[in-house]
Amino acid sequence: MNQWIEIDDRSAVAVVRRLARRLGSDIGLSEVRLDELAIVASEATTNILRYATRGRALIDVTRTADAVRVVMIFTDRGPGIGDVDRMFQDGESSTDSAGLGLGAIRRLSDTFDIFSSAENGTTIACSFMAEGAALDCGVDAVGLRVCHPNETVCGDDYLLQQSRRATHILLCDGLGHGAEAAKASDEVMRAAGEAGISAAPGGIMEQVTEALVGKRGAVAAILQIAQPEMVMSYAGLGNISTLWISAESTKRMAVRDGRIGARTTRGYEETGELSAGDMIIMHSDGLKTLREAHIPPGLLKKTPLLIAGFFLDRAFRGRDDASIVVARITREPER
């Protein structure tokens, strides 16, 4: 359902645990891994109630060419963890929890990351992998999305495909929210697939907009990173925000006004050469427009999954579907 689960009383522990187990079962985790997944879900949820009183959890399945995962985000705006290293010791945990501490949560998860401070509360991101292994192509990328609070289907969608030669990202927002918006996004995804996602972003945008003239419509941004050269190609139409963050600057990529469904266009096109450590953040207008002032110290050193989860919570407007894709360049380009 791609919904934030509000954690504000003890009943949330069972809700989060059941959803985690169901999604883990759906992707074929073993019984042992399902039990470990449930432990992590219960412990993290209980810690929020004990230390921060309330927070949120997002649990979803992400699928890429190389792996299928259950990803979990737990976030709160409590006092933060003063000594994170101590909390990694087993036995340091909340009252009425399993007594395992963050150390066991980290150990049981395939991936784990935490960001915590007195000013920003605590966000935990972890994942359980069903099959495959992470593809080391020099680009670490992840996408997340959530529904409008009153909906059960999400009108935002994203496509993330990676190989050793290229990373392809398409993020779209169907107009409105709910089932009709989800249908509009699905039309964009199908049209992009027919155009061939490996084509140049401007060419894909042109074919998609031509195919969907007269439809309900959507806005979209398309990004391609050629590897190992790490050359970025981009096309944007409508109000999808794309930030390119480097060691020297933060640049907001321009977009062409309009929408898919109106007229044929290539959108606004741009290219750029990326370097190791550069980050691309793309998000729909279900999130407040991200600016440098919204990035707390130390956050960009964290994993793309944690960064995506942090912003999906902190910048969530709560009156629309929302989506975000975060990609980091992890190796120097070959040119």
C-alpha cells in the first residue's frame, strides 16, 4: 500500500511486524529470515515508542535487476541517541522489547544505517534481501514512494534499472492522487518501456508525450548515467525536482513547463559529467521543495536509502502522493 504507518501506541508494534512478515513472505524469505525480520520490525517500533513517544514506519518491496528486497524505514523526531556506539551493544534496548539493541538489528539486517541527533531525531534504514547480490556499477541508487494519507494506491511511480554500462531512472507523478493518478503513471511507464528505456532521455520523453496526447497526464523526469564514464543525460517536464549535489555546489536542474498528455515535447534537456561522491536527488511535489537549508549536517554521508527515507518523512506534505529517488556516484569516472 506504500503508506506511512503512524507509530503512536503499542498496537503499532503488531501492525508493523505483521506487514514486514507478509512482505517478506511475498518475496520468498526463509522462515528463519522472516523471524529475524519480525524481530527487527518489533524492536525498532518499540524503541520509537519508548524513546520518542511517536514516529513513523515505511515498509516496502523494492525490485531491481539484481535483487529483490524488503526495505524498512523507521523515523522519529525524539531527542536522538546521545551515544550510538553504546546502543549497538546487545542488551541496550527499550523496555518491553526483545532486549537486543541496535547491534542485533544491524546484525540481522542485510543493510543497516542510522542517522540520529538531538536536532533531527532518529532515522533507521534497513533491508532484507531475497535473492541476488548488490550490483557494483559505481552508482548506488534507491527509490521510495508513499500514498496520499487517504489512499491505498500511489499515483507516483519510478523506474530504476541498472547494468554495468548504465543507470536509468524515470520518476513520474500522475496528476492528482489515487487510482486515476496511478493509472496515469502506469501509462507513462508502459510508454517509456515501448520507447526503450536505454534511449536518450529527450528521445524517450518525446515518444512518451507523443503516445499519451489527450490522456489524463503526468509530469516526469528521466535521468541516464553512462558508466564507467559517469556522464549524466537528463530530460524534465513539469514539476519534478532534481538536485545535483557535488563537492563544489548544489544545482537544481531546470524543467520545461507542461505535462505529459498535452503536446509532444522532448522536455528540458541537459548533460553533465559526474564525479565520485556526487549525488542526484529527484522528487515529486508531494514533498516540499528540497533546498540546501533542508539538509542537516552529516546526512549526505549516509546511504541513499536512509537519505530517501529521511526526506520522505521530513518533507512529506501529507496532501498528495510522494516519491523520491536518491543516487550516489561511488567511483571515479573513466574518461
